[in-house]
Amino acid sequence: MKIEQTSAETSGPTAAEVAPGVEWAPVPDDQSRPFHPWPPRLTAPTAIGLGGVLGANARYQVGIWAADRWGTVFPWGTLIINATGSLVLGFFLTLVTERFSGRPTTRLFVATGFLGAYTTFSAFSYETVRLIQAGELLRALAYVAASLTLGIAAIFAGIAGARAL
């Protein structure tokens, strides 16, 4: 396999002309044709949507598994989901920001789509750690306190609103 490069003699636009900044696709050595990716405005939502479908279903399956195993008296499923989502987000984003470069659509698929649907707690945890690592301990503590306080208050407000209907 080689990464396709279109010469001046090849008819049609090149990948760089169609979508500047988009990676070129691998094609078999015996093919020579211009690469036509999806329009860039569809790429990000598609990556997020596909990741979201998988993440939401994974969340459901883990929740069912935990409830079957330990019951529902304590929210074990949510605790496991939040902890594993935080672990995966920290691991993945560290790899793609500090060790390897990753395609933007891969980051959107994994971090925003899959883990966003699997758990938003992972994003909260990652952002808190990044604030601490940046030396912003008071800001991190304020973020944690505000997130928990507002989150719990919003749940109470949502419950009250639904019950008022």
C-alpha cells in the first residue's frame, strides 16, 4: 500500500484541493485516482455520531451487567462507567496529545463520541486533572465544587419540574 499522491497529469482535484488538512487515504499501488473524502462539514459529526452510538450502547450493557451482578441498591454500574470512562479518556488523550499525533476525527470518535456518550464524568475528571497539573488547584477545587453542586441542584430541579407537570 502507498499513500496516494495525485500528479498534475491526473484528472480531477487532489485531496488537498478537496479538503485541505484532511489526511489522504491509502489505496492499492495499482490504482491512481484522486481521493474524494466526505465533505469536511460532515466528517466531524459523523465521527462523533458513530462513536456516540457505540458509547451509549456500551454504557447500557455495562449498566445491565453490573445490575445483574450486584443489584441496584448502590449505583455500581454508574460508578464503574464513570471510573472506566475516566481511565480510558485520560489514557487516550495523553497518548494522542503527548506521545503520538492522531487524526482529529479519531479523537472526535473516541473522546467526544464514544466516551461522551459512555460518560460525561470522564471529561469532568480529565479537565479537573489538567487544571491541577497546570498549577490551578483553587480553580480545580472550584470546578469540582461547582460541578457537583450545580449537577445535584439541576437533578433536583429536573425532578421537581417533571413532578410539577
